[in-house]
Amino acid sequence: MSTTIRRVRTDEWERVKEIRLAALQDPIAHLAFLDTYENASAKPDGFWQQRTAGAAEGEAVWQGVAEAPDGRWLGTMTVLVEQPGGDGALGGDVITVPQAHVVGVYVRPEARGTGLAHELIRAAQDWAWSLTEPRLQRVRLYVHEDNARAQAMYERAGFKHSGVSVPVPGDETHREIELAVERD
């Protein structure tokens, strides 16, 4: 499958909204995302416009999409820059080094198993490593303890267990496991 991985553009907010809502309707969305379709679909257009502008133009956020030759978006991934001293995106951990946090990973069902997720991860890492201020020391993500397929995919992409886990926000009975890639 020939795709182009690129950063979203500000004017694509409706497409950003559409792929996010599709992701939240996926059968494993309850394991992969901390949001719900009901919550996200109720957000006003201004929310999506602002979110997309930040991911398209911001220095602390990058959202990439995998675009098929016919223009369809087959997947997406977002990267957040985290600075030392700040709280982690899930709470429960404190940031000790400049790092990137991968969130919102989604590949449409018809593109799964094609290597597209690895292409998105490479693009996200390339963006993270390209930053000079701050110079990031690691790229991390969290995966739900019951999401074995995603965990295996991240491990194949080079992520390793860091030994950190935090409770799933809103569900103290389950854990999110941190996987990370350290800068060479």
C-alpha cells in the first residue's frame, strides 16, 4: 500500500474530526482511547478547528496522517512534547526529561497489518528527534494492559517496557503500561 505520511494542515479540521470519531467507534476504542464517541461528537466545530491548528502549526504538538493515493486518510497519530517537572498526560507520573508522548494512534481496519502503523511511528519519531529546543531524550506511549495487539505492534516498532505503569484514568482496577524508545 503506497501512502504518504504528512502533518495535518489547519484547514483539514473536518477530516481530523472524522478520523477521530471513526477511531472512537472502533470495537477496541475503550482500551485504546481515554475519550468516548459521545463526548467527542458533542464538541463544537471551534474545538476541532483549534485542535487541528495546534497540531498543524504548533511546536509542542504534531499530528500526522497516512494518506492513500486517492486522498483517503488511513491512519493518524499525535505527538505531544512533555517538559521536565510537568505532570504526565495520564497523571500519576512526573516528567523528568524532555520527551515526546505518542497518543491518539489509529489505523483504519482495512489498513491494519500493512506496516502503516510502523510508518506513522517512524514519522512521529523523526519529528520528535528533529526538535532542537527542547532536544528530546525519549519517545513514550501508554498502552492498556489488555490491549495485547497494540502492545505487540509497539514492541515490534522498537518500544520497550520502561517499568512504569499508571492506573487507567477513571478505572483504578486496570493499568496503562508505559513503553518507550530512548534517543541513541
